[in-house]
Amino acid sequence: MTLKNRISLLVSLLFTILFGLASTVIFVLYSNFRKEEFRDRLEIKALSNIKLLVNVKEVDDQLLKMIDQNSINKLYDEKTLVFDSHFKLIYSSIDDAKIDWSVNDLKYLKKHKTFFKQQGDYEVYGVFYDTKDRDFYALISATDDYGKRKLLFLRYTLIISYIFFTCICWVLTSLMVKKAMNPLSIFHQKIKNINENNLDTRVESKSNKNEIDLIANEFNFMMDRIEISYQKQKEFTAHASHELRTPLSRITAQIENTIADSETSVKGKTFLNTILSDVNHLSELINSLLVLSKIDTNTNGNNEIHRMDEILFSAIENLNKTFPDFVILFEIEESENLDTALEIKGNKNLLEIALSNVLKNACVYADNKQAKVKISTQENHLVISVLNTGKTLSEKEQKNLFQPFMRGENSKGTSGFGLGLRIVNRILTLHNAKIIYSAPTENSNLFQLIFH
């Protein structure tokens, strides 16, 4: 899970939990408030009935019943019972509702003065009323439909609000975190595209107050040091390769002159030819290292447009001069956008080196010193395919195919240093292209150069 999604999830979960707890607390508090309010109303009703019955002489139980019958109550299914000190029922309201009671309830009232309990759908309130002459007990029962409707309305309101605002919170949190993390996404995209060809890339930072800007500043400082170190390494490789070429050229010339001398014995010429072959291999290695060191900085002509078929023909021609026994079979797959796709912006010399290395590699490792070259287009991209027959590479070898000095099992008995495909890969990367290896069949190797 990405950091952006993790922050969004944590913030949303925190709001969801807190809002849920707040809603629960509100509901519980209002539920207790409703009970207390209803209990107070029952208490007032019970005491008023007792006082009318006991303290007002003109009011008897029949008159009290008529008062109850004609009074407007906010209570529902109300039932009132009044008992004297001997637990004898002296008054019962006219309602059909029933109150389950016992003598123990009245004794409890005498001791604790009041009680309030739930009895099915009804809520029962009991009160003990003490006068100078005698004691009275009152039980009143009713259902608080009005209060319960308000409580039910509050419950649904809280549930709907919880769902609605939770969804709003998740959406807004995701958008806000995405906006806040946008500089980090830009930072990630920039550093993801950094390679040896664009070490001068830097990340823009606006201030030092933001943590992302602090990271960007440190990253830029690190890239400065890496670029300097890499530049020094390239310069050292280039200078060393250049300095080694001069003495090697002299050694080669002296050996060739000695071989051409008629006074040199046949045995000596054989020995010198062996040395000359090793010197040529060493010169080839140095030339390859020199090319690698110059690829990143040799961008002259990178803004010029060249036709890849012409560069390919030139590479084939030069390869045939050096290796006349190599056979290159050429094919062009016609398409509507082929002419446009063949025009590539880049360095002609480097592109020719890349094509020459791929062609030479295909012929050297082919079992018949032959390669098939095909030019085609794929989704408006130019594709140059080079196919040969021979031993294929294992999966492990394919993963490291374009690493320097990598040579597979099929290279046994073949001279080389494992730098040719590395040079090709670096040149293509410089030109926003790529090379892909595959084995279409059991005994065939296919390299595809794709230009975007």
C-alpha cells in the first residue's frame, strides 16, 4: 500500500471511529435524558393524584376518575393505582392498562420512597407519600410513545449522518491527501527517470519549511556529488583508454613490420601473429571502453534527423568489409507510416555503431554465420529485428544480457569481451529506444530494436 493511500485510510478510519463514538454517546445521553424526563412527568402525575385524593375533601375517587377521563394527557395508556397504609387499593384510574404489582413492591416503596422500572413496553413509577395521619402509595404506568418516537428519529438521523459524512470524509480525505502528496509524486517521477544519461536532473524545491522540500534539497545535493564522481570516472576511463591506444598502435606496427621482414623465421612469425592477435583484442577492448565513456557526452548531432535504413545499409556494408564471410539477409515490411517511422532524431555515428554491434553479434553466435534483418513498424514505432539460428540463452543469462562483460554459455570458443550489447543498450537508451531479446523457437535468437 502506498504512503498516500495509507494516510488516507488512517485519517478516514480515525474520523469514522470518532464520529461513531460521538454518535453513540449522543444517543445514550438522549436516551437517559428521555427516561429521566418521563420519570419526572410520571412523578408529577402520581403526586397530583394523591394530593387531590387526600388533601382536597371535595374530591373523591369518582370525581378524580372523571377528571382523569376529561383531562388531556401527553401520556399514553396511563394507569394509576393508589394504596393506603394497609396496602389497600383506594383508587384505580379508568384505563384498561394493567400494572403488575405486589405487596413487596409497596414495602420497597416505604423503605426507598421511589422506584422506576421497565415492565414490558410500559414504564412504571412508584412513590411513597407520607402524611401526618396515614401513608399512601402510588403506582403509575404509561408508555412514552412521544419520547420514543423522538429517540427513534434521533437514531435514524445519527445513522444516516454517520454513513453520509463518513463517505464524504473518505472522498475529501483522499483528495486532500492526494493534493498534499502531489509534490512527492512529482519527486518520484523525476527520480524514477534518472539514469546514467541524465545525471544532471534536479528536483525543484520551493522552501525549506516543507519536509518534501528538505528531502528534495538533500537529493539534489546528493546528485551533485554523484554527477561529479561519475564525470570523473568517465574522464579517467576516456583518458586511460586514449593513452593506452598510442602504445598499442606502436606495438601493433612494430609486430606487423617484424612479421613482414623477410629475415624473420617462420616460427617467429607464428609466435608474433599470436601476440598480434592478443594485441588486437586488447585494442578492441580499449576502443569499446572508450566508446562507452563517450556515449553519455557525445551528443553532437542528436538533434539531426537520419533515416535508419540508410544507417543500417552503411553498417551492413562496413561489416561485410571486415567480415566478408558474414551473410546478412535483408527484408522491409511495407506499411503506411514506414517512411515517417524510419526518420529518427539522433547521432548517426552512435546509431551505426549500435547496429554494427547487433549484426556482428548475430553473425558471430549463429551456427551458419548468417543473420536475417527485418524493418517493420509496430504501433507507429520503428522495429528493427535481427534473427539468427544457434544456441539460445538461459533465463539467468537473459536477465544479465546487457550487463558489461557478460558472456553466455554459447560464447565458448568465440572471442569477445561482452561489451558489444552493453554499448548497444547505452546508445539506444540515449536515443529513447530499447533492445529486447527473445527466443521464438528452440534454436533461434531474436533481437528487436524499438525506436519510439
